[in-house]
Amino acid sequence: MSPPPPPPPPAIAAATEPLVFDASVLQEQSNIPPQFVWPHADRPRPGSSPELAIPPVDLGSFASGDPSAVSDAAAVVNGACRKHGFFLVVNHGIDPKLVSEAHRCMDQFFGMRLPEKQRAQRKAGESCGYASSFTGRFSSKLPWKETLSFRSPGGGNNTVRDYVLNQIGQDFTHFGEVYQQYCEAMSNLSLRIMELLGVSLGVGREHYRDFFEGNESIMRLNYYPPCQKPDMALGTGPHCDPTSLTILHQDQVGGLEVFVDSKWHSVAPLPDAFVVNIGDTFMALSNGVYRSCLHRAVLNKYTVRKSLAFFLCPNGDRVVKPPESLLSTVNGSGDDDDHRSGNSERAYPDFTWPTFLEFTQKNYRADMNTLDAFTNWLQTRDTTK
């Protein structure tokens, strides 16, 4: 009689039950579960991603109003956002001690045992809470990461702190206060960046800033454990953010990559800089002139990587549509064969952010084609009503 088969690894449930991503166990295993193995075409190749060289934008000089500084900043942003939707900002006025403490606090939460973290488990169809590799939503090409997300309204109330205390507990009072302050700082910074984007698009400082006043944004803490097969897995797969703008701060462990000129490029961490990504919703707000940034996160086998991601989102009742001055510029690329809109002046139909968010949570897994898929879904839904 042959011996009985060995039991499944402790971090993986039986075949009839959902996969459980327990980072404390899986990060030590030499063979990763097949759900985390990505197709060969998507896998990172060590040493194949050159560093992306892009001059950082000095927000302090832009804010000074000096015409030369304003013109230089707008030119850098315009060129970058037409090409790939990515740039860096420095001299942004955010207290480095706050950023450092926000990174430190991540260890408090993600260092807990899995059952303790699951007290804040994200519910199906929702965008906030704790998620261990999104195992409840997907069954293949899983990201090798843990996240904690929460709503970050721009109205200055204590929503973040209250959420943390209610979902995680009184032991996280300082944690909640830190992220309350961090979210308020990011909301203010995002409005200043919107002024820069407005100037770079020729619609003025106030247009986008006014649109995002009272924003309903999302804060996400990303925690990428070591992986013993980093050449077979990804921390985050290739995608464009469906939100309007992402303000990201990396720790000093590299891993962010951006797709530029048909090739993946690494983005070296700069302690004093924030990474800014254009998202799908702002691509629609610019009538396709600015491109949503295609990016991913790669892994390593030696150390944890952390990042702080603030996703700027408009208030739920705001209609996403471009200003009149951009309606004659479809896609901004000059491509005659652009597939989205032909001779139409509008690249995308009107929509609201809650509708787009619901689409990504219930109907579609965000990738590089999310906005096109959402547009087709909206048009099909409208014709069948």
C-alpha cells in the first residue's frame, strides 16, 4: 500500500476551501503556491529593468508663482503625463517625520498574527479593510502582498482615526492618529498637484482643484513580504489605477516599475520625493490627453517592502467629464487609428466615481484596459435600459 499523501502546507487550506495567504509562513517556503505563479510573459526578469530617469518637479518653486518656475514645472509634467502618466514631486512641504512614522506604524499592524489582522477583513464588494493577497476575489495571478485600506474624506473630520479604533482596537489609537494626519496632508498635497496639472493642461490652477475639493479618497498601506521565488511572482500585477491620482511614498526597498517605451523601468526610491501616477479617472477628466500610468511591483527574497498609497477620488456626486477647452483634443496622441472615439470630441462618456469603483469591485479586475472596459460596459448598459 502506498503511503498517504502529505498534508498541504500550513498556509494553504484544503482544496475545497479558499486559499489563505499567511505571510509569516509563505515567505519562508521555497515552493510558492501555483495561484501566485504568473505567466512567463508577465514575470520579471532580473536586471532587465533600467532605471527611469525623470527630473523631479519642485512644488515649492511652482507655488512661488515665479513665471519661469511655473513654466518649467508645467512643461515637465505635460511631457511626462502625455507619454506615460508618471512624475516625482519634491519640496512638497510634507513633514518627513510624519512620513517616517507612517512607515513605522505599518509594522505594528502587519506584524500581528493573521487572525488579529483579519478583525479588519475587507468584505466582499468593498474597497476598505484588510486584504491578504485578495484571495477572496481571485484564484490565479494573485499579488504577493497584504494591504490595509480605509476611506479618507477630504473634509477634515476624524473618519480615519475612528475607523481604525472601531475595526482594529484601542491599542491602535496612535496608529489611527498618525494616518488621520497623513491622509489630511495627502489630501492637501493632492489639491496642490491638481493646480499644477491644471496649469500644464492650460485650464488654469483652479479648475481641477475646485473639482476635487471635498474629495472622497482612499488610503492604502501596502506590505510586500519576502518571496523565495521572486522571478515567478509579482507583488502587484501590471495595471493602471482606476482612481484619479496616486501619491505614493516608497520605503528604501526598490520594487516599483513603470512601463515606458515598450519596456519596464525601475523607479529608485527617493526619501524626500513622492511618486505621482495619473489614474484612469483623471485620464477621462483630461479627455485622454494625459495617460493613465501602467505600473507593477516586483519582489525580492530578502526583505519586506512597504509603500504608502493615497488614491485621490472625486466626491461621489461629481460628474467626471473634461473641461470644454479639451474637447477638441481626443487622446492627445495624434494617432489616426485611436480605437476609442473616432471623430468624436469626447474620448469617454460621463460617469461618477462610485459607479466606476463598483465596476472594479464587482465586474472587472483592474488591469491596463480598465477604463476602456468600463466605457464599453457603460455604453452597453445604457443601450439596454
